[in-house]
Amino acid sequence: MGKRPVESVDLLQGTLDMLILKAVSLGPLHGYGVLQRIQQISKDALQVPQGSLYPALYRLQHRGWITSEWGESENNRRARYYTLTAAGRRQLRLEAEEWSRLTDAIASVMNTRPEEV
């Protein structure tokens, strides 16, 4: 049975922001490049709809976690490239720690056997 792509409705609140921060932390990206990077590093398990991405990029930029500047894409088109700020690096670190605590707690619940209760 193959992996099914996780749709945006399956993502926990705030997870998209964390994924975008992580993708951008790996190097400057234009908007569509963010989608591609998330898809690539998740081995196609996560596919973010473009309609969710751009409001999230705006929100992250408004919060000061990413910044952007105009550049030229690989197909010679003008594109806005996003980079992580120092505040964004701090936020990513906090979100990664929280995500780790959450996933550990969920794993504990899911791995509990009846005799352990």
C-alpha cells in the first residue's frame, strides 16, 4: 500500500508555517520552489496547495520570520525569493522542539498496550 499525499486539511494548525520555515532554512527559494522543496524532502508524502502557500508566506513575512527580494527564477522569470531571518531561525527552533514533544506524546499514546493502562 503506497503513501497517500497529506492534504492541507490533514495538517495540524501551524504545521504549514513550520514546514515553510524549514524549507526556506535550507536556502533561498521562490514561492513555487517552497512547494517543490517540501514535496521533495517529504518524499512526495506532503503536497501543499498553492492556495495555502502564498497566504502563509505573507503571514510569515509579516511576522518577521522570513524576508523576500526580487530575483530571477531558473526559467528567467521575475520571482520573489524568500530567506529566513534570525527571528525565523529562532521560531523554527521553537516549533521543531514543540513538534518533537507533540509527536513523542502521540507516539506514547498510540504505542500503549492494554496491560500498560
